[in-house]
Amino acid sequence: CITRRKIMKKQTPFRERVWQFMQGRNGVDALYNFLLIVCLFLIIIAIFLQGIPKLIVNALYIAIISWALFRYLSKNLYKRRKENADFLRFVKKLTGFFRLQRDRIRDRKTHVYRRCKNCKNVLRLPKKAGKHKVCCPCCSHRFEVYIAGFAPKNDKK
């Protein structure tokens, strides 16, 4: 009689072999996930193309999948982690830029954004007309900021 335990024991060696095979390999990281999403996007685009453009897109997604698999199975952890860290740094810069633009639009009536002349950090200041002395929270650099006068809207007719 085959019991559940015997079935589970038969499955365990395969899991162990896979686990042993993946020992010391890079595996899944943020860059790998991004590459797979790009490949999925290219496959969907290739469905709607014909002729030479389809061949180019197919070659591109096969190259990206090959690179992703190479990174996944690579034993050179130092280089793969450096690649992933560079990718994450780039993504952080990109998302930070768009987040700043979103915040500037959201706060355009109440706040002004200025850069610190010393460390180039962006400071969010209340929108009050005139000269103001500002101290940067990052580098403690003190400087003056001039904010142009803003006339309040009069809705009276």
C-alpha cells in the first residue's frame, strides 16, 4: 500500500537535487524580474507584428531571456550583485525624479522647491514672498532664498 509519506519521500530527492544545483548561484533578483517583464512585453508585441520587425523583436526577446538565464544560473555572485545594485540605483534615480515632479505639481500652490547650493539636495519651502534664510537639513549649509510675491486670487467681480 502506498502511503502519503512514501510519496513525499520520493519527491524530496528531486527538491534536494534542485536545491544543491542552485547552491552558490545567483538566482532571482530585481534585474532578473525586470528582464522577464520586458521579455513578456516583447512577446506580446511580437504577436501583432509580421515580417522582419517580428524577427527582430523575436531575436531581441530571445537574447534578453538568454541573458536573464545566464544571470540566474551564474556562480559569479560578485558581478551579478554589482549589476543588480547598479540597476536598483538607476531605478531609484528614475523613480525619485518622477516622484519629485509629482510632488511639485501637487504642492504648487503651497510650497516652493529649491536646491541647496552646497549639496544639491532639493528643499521644500513654504510659499511666502520675500527673502528667507534657509538651513539645509543634509549639510547644514545656510543660504538665502528669494521667493517671488504671489498675489492672492480675487474672485470678486
